[in-house]
Amino acid sequence: MAVRSVIDVIEPIYVMEGAGVLLRRSIATRTLDYLDPFLLFDHFGSGNPEDYLAGFPMHPHRGIETVTYMLDGRVDHKDSMGNSGSIKKGDIQWMTAGSGILHEEMPKEPEEGIMEGFQLWVNLPANLKMTEPRYRGLKSSQIPEVKRDDGITVKVIAGEFEGVKGAVKEIFADPEYLDVSIPAGGLFEQPVKKGNTTFAYVFEGEGIFGDLNLNSLNNGKSVSATRFLIFDDGDLVRVYARDHVRFILVSGKPLNEPIARYGPFVMNTSEEIEQALKDLRDGTFVK
Ligand code: FE2
């Protein structure tokens, strides 16, 4: 098996989004515009409510899917399909914007802990850009968690780990999305489909990633929180933790299609972006 090596380590940049939410962005930046099929990766979270209470008031999306994973705290949401509710600690929300939705996402001050989570945008292929919008939410208790004897814990959000299938099954790009915790001295290995784009986001501790020699630990790349790392092609991801590390591991099949993006709209051509803006002006955005 070819172990994937690390080809890039990126420090997320702070950006202001929505009505004034401070977050750390790793995809959709000048450094990394697009990591086919992933369009955006944001890490939001702060102990200071002023950094997020302004939230993301009503806004449109078209042509993409979004996956929100809450580590802590709570985000209230509602959308043009009539859905509403709260995404809380450990919950997942995934939404197929398709032809178009309008929604709001409002982080709230938690009773305890901090407000923290991730949002990933996954591209839709040309033939599904205008598919019917869908919204699904999963509670923390519905997300399978594998606890191994060696202390490694994996929450299987999408994809599969040691035969346990993930909670999210209908994202069109068929991504894998794991939340992995490795205790001191633990070795994690996970097969990843050859050809799939694969990244990890380290948000606790430090791990050694890549094609590391298991005796000398040579050739691995030591990466500590908070960093985004991109793997080269191969069919296995290997991570060793000297101390403790927690990261998400995401992979998906690249689409290899042209993209035209304008804020929350991601299409294939600039004409389609113009159409989205026209639909919004004309009040025909939500089909
Ligand atoms: Fe949104």
C-alpha cells in the first residue's frame, strides 16, 4: 500500500464573514482557492460571543452542498424550505443547496463551554447543480463512534472506519469525513481511495503525518494545532501521536470541472452566476 505523504501544511487565515463572524479559513483563500471537490473549509469558534453573535443572517446558496459539524456550543438555523432548529455539540447538518436555498445560521452563546465547529463546502457536479434542495440534520447520538482498545476514537461522520459506516451517506461527491482522536503512542491507519483529494485539519495536540517509518518516525511531517494539511495521492493515511492529537480527516472524489464562483454561488460558467443573481433580483431564486 502506498502511504500518502504530506504535500502542504497551511496556516488558516482569520476572516470576517456573515454579519461579522470571526473565523479561521483554510480553503477559499488566496493560498488555497479550491481543493477539488472542496470549495471552502471554515473553523469557527471563540470564547468571546462578540466574535460570532452577529451570525449569518438570511443568505442564498446555489450549486453546492454544505456540511456543518459542531464541536461545542450551538447554532440556530432556519431556511426557505421551512426547516428550523438548533445544531448542538457533536451534531451534523448537511444541506444540498442545489437550485437554491435561503437560510440563516446564528451562533448562540452556550450555557457552558465555547461555540466551535467546522463548515465544509462540497462542490456539486454540473448535472446536479440545479438539483432539488435538501436539508438533513443528525444529532450527536446518531453519529457512530468507534472506540478501539488502543484508545483511538473515531467519529464516523461520512465514509467508513473499520467496517462502521458513517451517518451521512447522501453527499453526491461521496466524501469521507472522520473525527479522529489518537492518545499518546497511538498509530492510526486508514485506507483512502486512490485518486481522492484528501486533507486533515489538526485542532488539538500534535501528530506525525505521512509516510513515516514506524521505527524511526523518519519521513513523517509533524503538524500541530491549528493547521490544515494536504496529502499526496496514495491509498493509505498514517498518523502517529507522540502525545495526543485530534483532527478531522476528509477525502472526496475530484470533479475536474470548470468552476465559476461568486460568494455563496458556485456554478460552472459566469452565465450561470449571472442567472443566479438575476433570479435573486427577480424573486425567482427559490424554485
Ligand atoms: Fe450558509
